[in-house]
Amino acid sequence: MIYLLFLVTCLLTAAAYYGSDREILAPGVIFAGGFAFSELWALGFVKQWKLNLHLNTFIVLVGGIGCFLLGAILIHWLFKKKRPVESRNSSYRGTWGQQEIVLNRWLLWALLVLEGVTMAITIFEMREMVGGSNLFQTIAAYRQKTTFTAGGGKLPSYVYFFRALIMAGAYWMAYVIANNALVKKRVPLLPSVIFVIALLNSMLFGSRGGAINIMIALIVCFGIIYGKQNGKLRISWKLFLALVILAAIVLLSFRTIGNMMGRNSHVIPLNEYLAEYLGAQIKNLDSFLNEVHPRNYIWGQQTFSEFIKWIGPKFGLNTHYQLYLPMRFVGRYHLGNVCTTFAAFYMDFSYAGVFILSVIMGLVSQTVFELTLRTRLSGQVDYMTVLYGYIYPALVFSFFSNRFYSQIVSPLFIKCVFLWWAYNIVFCYWDESVEWVKDHLPGRKDK
């Protein structure tokens, strides 16, 4: 059954590619392709994991992917139908006054200093909470306390505010780096340093996911802007090879970074370690769908956990619950505790939830993608491209866990949208903003 699943998923990926007019960055391509990639890893461990796929697991995976594609292709067809006939061969609107995005250098230095201060106060507050003789022990202890302990404690709110400010800035700066690198044919130095520091900042809580998301967003921004420059995103063999090498470097360093954060995975062979993160979700989903699990006491608590934990206390709800993510093993093989995005949908809303929520994902992500392609390049940051760069990693890792709804239906997303607007105002309209403030100072009189 797993071999049939892989074949069908590959066909669905091809259908997504051609159904979106061969747009390689289209949501359906990466959503279906991500599951195909995960299933390929699972194929290498069929015997070790005793992966005898059940029929209901096959239906959930194929049905969920298929429903996502139905929603995405429907939106693509509607947008394409509204375009003039002569422009239907390309989804991209192309350039219109594309130029370098010029940012105030002193403001960039100020942002770099703010990043350093944010890292320092984060480390200080973490050490106050959990101790640790060095940074890596502190990170490991903090992750253990906050991830595996119900109500594991929170840092002061100002720490989260500054971290949100830095993380939102990383997505915004990804667009600046991509645009200026393609316009000037060289990578802008100071924005790139700010971007790298933001990557390091994102890993202070012991998670590598945030850093990977930001790197994927940078690649997406490059792809979108390059496609607009050329009317179509064409992946050359050189570019494909470069992406493969980059992915290999990230995968090979994945365990090393994890060990530095106290995950102690060095005793596991590298292929088994990577398979746990890239393929075990298929086996875990199969186990999850065919076992008894606890009932929810809050509507949608697995799928919309970030939103519920934010809004619940405002209505007197006890939201100090742990997601149902038990660690799984088959013999000596450790399979982790994540079961694809479909596990959350099924636990909250049964089989109907898998199909309905997948359709909604397809509708929303494809709409953002279509709007992204239709904005023209200029000397300013394009919000839609930044937004798609934010959404895209969630689609990439749908084979891993429920990233889409936890990232989009959350207070952090609202903060990011506001902060992207603020970054545009401050960095791109600095002179105009200063003049506006001067003009509206109390007591100022026109001459």
C-alpha cells in the first residue's frame, strides 16, 4: 500500500505542476511534493518500521492532498479566467520601475544593535528561569521546560515583543536582500548580516524551525522576483544543483545543531536520524489513525492551538494543555511525535475535517500566490511576496505537522503583518516620516 501511495502522490504532484501552468512555486506543487518526499524516505524503512499502511491512512493522505489541489486549482482557474487572453501564457506581471530598495544606513545599524540587545536579554531571562552553566545548557533546559511541561513557564512579555519584531524583520529583510541582489548583481552586506543574526536569534529557544522557515522565505522571494524579471520562473541546472547542495548542507548540519542544543542524537545513525524527521510521519499517522486517543475538551484545540491559547484565557478557559503528540517507537527505532498536518485535522474534526480544512488551505494559499504574482516590482517591499514567503514554509512542512493553521491563525501572524507595515514606514519612508512628525509637533506654527 505504501508503494501505491507514493506512486499516487507523485501523480498528484505532477497534476499540481501542470494544473498551475507549470509554476514551480505554486502551493499545490510543494504541498503534494512534500508528501511525496516524505513517503520516499518512508519507503527506505518499510521493514524496520513495520510500515503496513492501512486503507484509512491511504484515504486520508490521498484525499487530503487531493482536496488541497482542488481548492488551489479552482482559484488558479478563476484568476486565469480574469486575465486578458494575451497574458494567459504567464502568470507574472513583470517589472515596472524595478529598482534597488534604498534603506537608511543608520537605521540598519540601529536594527543590528537591537538584534544584539534582544539576544542578550533573551539569554539573560532564560538563564534566570532555568539556569545553565553555558548557553547551550540553558537552551536545552529551557526547551525541556517549555516543550514537555504543561504550563512550562513564560518569559517577560517584552522579550516576546522584541523577538517578534526581529523575526518579522527577517521576513521583510529577505525581500530586500532578494530584490537588491537581483538588481545590483551583488548581495547587500548589512541587510544580510541582519538576516543572519535573526536566524541565530530564532534558535535561542531550542528550535531550528524558525531559522529554516526564514531561509525558505528568502528562496521564495528570490524565485518570485526572478520570475517577475523574466516573465517566468525557469530553474536552470546550475540553480537546481545549487539548491540541492544547500539542502544537503542544511540536512547534514541539522543533527549537529540539534546536539548543540542538547538533543543528544549523536548516537543515532545519520540516515535513521534524518528519516525520523523526514519520513516517520507517515508511519506515525498510520498508528495515530488506528488507535484510541483522548477526546478534546476544547473545540479545535489541536488545529488552532496558538489562537486558542491566546484567546481562551480572555473567556475563562483553561488553555494550559499539551498537544496530543506521544513519542512513538518501533523496536529500537525512534519515530518522533509528529504525524503530518492531517493528524490535527482528524483529531479535532474527524475525516470531514481532513478534507474541509485541506480545501481551505488550498483556497487561501493559492489566492495569496496569485495576488503575489500580480503585484509589480518597484523600489519598495511588496507585502504579498513577504506574506507568501511566510506561508510557503508552512506548506513545505505540512508532511511534518500542522504548521499552516498554527502559523496563520495566531496572534503572532497579526503582529507580523503590522510590523511589516511598520518596517516599510520606518525604513522606506524615513525622510517623509520625519517631515510628517515635524509638521505635526504640538505648538509648531507654519511660517
